[in-house]
Amino acid sequence: MNAVTPDRDVAVQLDGVSKRFGTSIALDSAWLKIDRGEFMTLLGPSGCGKTTLLNLVAGFLAPDDGEIFIDGALVTDVPTFARKTGIVFQNYALFPHMTVANNVAYGLKARGVAKAEINTRVAEILAMMKLTGFEDRKPRQLSGGQQQRVALARALVIRPKVLLLDEPFSALDKNLRASMQVEVKEIQRSLGVTTIFVTHDQSEALSLSDRIAVMSGGRICQIDKPEALYRRPADRFVASFIGEGSWLRATLERFEGSNAVVRIGKTALTVPAGPLTGIARGADVDLFIRPEHLHVSSVNDATLDGSVAASIYQGGHVDLYVDMPQVSPARVLMRLNAKDANGMWDAGARIMIGVSGNDAVAFPPASA
């Protein structure tokens, strides 16, 4: 492997890391820097390489190319137990025959920590996890949320430099998952521990992360803050994977520095120019727009018109699926306030639609 210089101001650094399984490329030249204390999420569909990347940082896998650094130290060939990482697995991997206290103490005992210190640190972390009084219970006597807290306590009690979370909420029901997300984020912030979190759930990623690395096909497509990913996706995959939206046919009018102006119906929208580099003026482009940026309009002011295919009540809002074949082969999603929309738009109703603001992005047509 080529010699590289680590950035000693970051907690985790991957320089051109690749991993192959036979002829299959699981991770393709990943470059990533994670700041100390940062909550970094690896987000993508199944098979995109996110768990492979996590396992490479943990030391469960060895890279075929590239180098891995933790706190400025080269760890590419360092065994797992010497990397000072703590991990929470998807299935928690608790020892069923051990008590809660012994599960949590396991990593400290393996490291030869003195018994008095083990007792103190286990008591402290169990208190933080709201598990005081559960020390003598076995995992089977705990709820799913309590088991997760034990797994998290076991990972944190060793005072890791990096906390690794491999889809830890997937086995929990919706309400418990939401409450545990809040707890984990609060604990991570209070301890200031650098965290790498793996998930395929975009809402989880958006709500928890300081930054997100969106992955597809073994590659990191974009790394950015949640709001930036949502508002300014770098490519078609990121746009489609983060949040919800619709693809509409528009026309490129002109470039204005770092922006471009595209037109759809009566409305001109400003979008980032980067994705449209090389596209000629007057050419068709695919406009990606979020459902909340479409609104019911008057006949005179409308940009588009369509026919309501379905109206789905979602509590605080109503999702309208609208057929607009003149601008999209697929149904277009609108999101309206429930007070304004519920019961007003039955299937088959004609609807006039306006486009709000310039918070949209455009890309070359999919066939280009």
C-alpha cells in the first residue's frame, strides 16, 4: 500500500479504501474523514457497502487497498481489540448466560482492568443508561429497548475512541425506535464520542446525523450535512434516495454563473448549474422537486394542471398523487396541509398547481 499522511485533526480517516469479495467489489476506493465528536451516518440501500465500511473501521475485515487511521494512528493492520472501538450490532449480540452487569463488564475484564475500577465504571454507565437495578437480570428478562441499552453500555464502558452502530434500531417498534434515537443522540452528545452509524432509513439519518455519507454500489456518492443533502443532492441517486420528490420535464433556458435557469410551464426556477454542465440551452432536463414545494393555484397563476389519482390522509397532512402526463410519466406527489386539503380532492378531480420558490435541482435526462 502507498504511504499516506494522516490528518491528525480527525478521528477517523479512510484513504482510498477498497474491499473485494472474489470478483465482487463491496467498497470501491472510499475516501472519508470524520471529525472528533461527530455523528457520521453511512446511508444507503442493502448491499451498498455501508456495513463493509463499518467492519473495515472495526477491524473485522482487512482492506485490499488503501489505509485506515483512527486519531491519526495507522490501524490498517491493527487487530480489532487494539483499535479502541466499541460496536453495537443489529442483534445486540449479548451473552445470554451472563447478567447485565457481566455483559457490560466483559470488555473491561478482557482488557485487564482492575476489579474495583470495573465495578465503578459499570455502575456509572448503567446509571447513564437508566439500567440501575437491572444488574442481575439476564438478557431474556429484558425488553428490546433495555437490551439495546445494555449493548450500548457494553460498547461505551471501554471508553472507545469511536462508537460503531450497525442498524441498532431495526428490531424495535416504531415508537420505541423514535425514543431510543433521541436517547442515543443525547448520550453521544454528552460523551462527545465520535460515532459512525449505519442505516438504510433516511429519516433516521436526517434526524440523528451531523453529516451523512450516502452510498450506492460500493461508492460514496455525497457527504454533507442533512439539510444540504436534502436541498442540494449531487446526483440523481441522492435526490431520489433522500426524502421524497417527483421528476418533472423542464427546459434549460440559460446559465447564470454557478446557477442555471430552467422553465416549466409559466415558471422559471433557479437551480445549481453543476449537474447541467454540457447541456445545451433549450434542451430538456429532469427537474426534481419536493412535494411541499407544489401548491394549489388559480387558473391564471398555475404552472401545471393535472388529475388527482389518489388522496392519502396522513394526519397532519394529505398526500395527493396527481397525473400530469404532459410533464411526467409517473404520478407527481403533492403534500398539503390536512386542514386545507382533506376531503377536497377526490380521485378524478382536476387540480391547478403552482411551484413555490427555487429550492429545486435539475439533472440531464435519464436517457442522456
